Amino acid sequence: MLTNILFRNEMATNKVDLKIDSLKFLYETPLKTEVKTNAQLLEEYLKENAINSNHSDIEKLKERLRFKPLLLEKSLVGNKDKKKRIGKRKNTKLGRVAIKKLNLYKISKDEQKYDTFLPLHNLWKNYVRNLYLHKNGKVMIRAEERVLKIDYHGAKIEVKKCKCESFVGISGIIVKETKNMFEIITQQNELKALPKRETLFEFLIHGHKISIYGNAIVGRPGERMVKRFKNTYESDMILDNL
């Protein structure tokens, strides 16, 4: 600071041309002395502030600071705390076993009413309006695959054929779909579980009857929506009056 002031005063009073020799004091200061001083200051700072850290952590931090820039706030202890916080956040997500124990997806008896799920059925009808199955009076290509990939929650279905004859004729609104089952609410406010396998279902899309064998839609809804079906599904589906 003092040398800078003297340098400015010399320029103001003498008003002479500067030569390279007059700037020697700017670069004569040895760089090694400055680096050594900074290293000493760093070591003193770490000793005073890193009270909770052991000797090995301080040495590791010094090595990292020596070869690349690093913020002093990001100590090794802070990184460990961050990993613990991330681990706690991951553990807060409920798994399938916990959800099943808590009965989060179970419909209580008070909610098992047909009229309660009619708005869901209306939403489903609006949803399938965008499902174009025919054009100019002809069935569109891969129309069957479109039907297989739709979400059936809210659809009103009826069992036409089933391996268990007691299920034949049952109809209602689908309120839950699993890998192998449909759960429906009937007009009698009863919750029924219908197997997909060996069962023929019927429902309406755009006023047209759609009959589909449950074997073609075995699987979870999310997996079915991204699945690529082979040509064998055509024998598992009947599109009437399209």
C-alpha cells in the first residue's frame, strides 16, 4: 500500500516518463514467500475453525485445497451430513408391502356406492372419445391394439363368459385394476373381484360393443400401455358393428 502511494506521488510531482527499471519493486517480491504465507494462514485457519474434524480430515482438506479451488464451507463433515439427508429422503417413500399393510388402496364399505363412481365413468367416456377406431366406415389399422392399451379405470363392463359361471352376467364400473383382476362396483353397491383369465368382457366405446378376452390384458396397467402386442391379440378381440 505504501509503495503504491509513493509511486503515485512520484508520478504527480516529477511528471517524467517511466522506464522498466522504475517498476522493479512491483515484481521483485518473491512469489514463494507469498505462497508460503498463504499456506501458513490456511493452516492456522483450519486449526482454529475445524474443531470437530480429526487430523486426517484436515490433511485431506489441505491436499484438496492445494491443487484445486474449493469453498471452505464444503468440508468432509458437511458431505457426510448431506448423504445422510439424501438417505432419509429415500427411505420416506412407501413400498408395496407397506401400502398393502396400510390398506391405502382399499375401498371402505362406506365408499362402495355405485353413484359415487358415476363421475369416474363419465370421465372415462370423455377419455375414450380420443380413441379413434374407425374412419369412413372402416376399422382403422391396429384398432385392436389401441383398445388393449387404454386405461380401464371408470369403464362399465359386463361378464359374458367365464370359467366360473357365477360371474356371468355381473356388470359394473371398474374402480381398480391389478395384474390378474378387475374390481368393480355393481348397481347393487357391491364390490366384486373378477379374474381376467378365462373371462370374456364386454363394454361400449362410441356406442359400439367391444368384446375382449381377459387373457389379452393380463398385466399391470402401466406395463400394458407401453407393451408391443403381437398379431396374436387379434384372435382375443371382437370389434362389433364398427
